[in-house]
Amino acid sequence: KKKAKRIDKAISRIFRRIKNLRNELYKKTVNYLAKNYNVIIIPEFNVSNMMRREMKKINSKTV
């Protein structure tokens, strides 16, 4: 039980570190783009359709 808690804590620490690194990467990328380009064109993403397709793939694989 004590070992499981220690493992959970370590896993949580790793996930938090990954999350922080990802956020840092996003911020540095945005900062770089803002400093080096006058105009940035970003396409419109239809996330709900992307998610729907992914769920279909997941469901069909698990059946």
C-alpha cells in the first residue's frame, strides 16, 4: 500500500512535468512566431468532427 502510493506520486509528478514542458513549448512557439512574423494565418479546425472520427476508430478496434 505504501509502495503503491509512492508509485502513484511518482507517476503524477512525471505527468505534471510533461504537462509543464508541453505548456512551455506552446508558449515559446507562440512567442517565437509573434516576434518573427507580422501576420500568422491559422486554419479553422473542426475539432468535434476529429473527435467523432477518433471515437469511431477506437470503438471499432475495441469490438
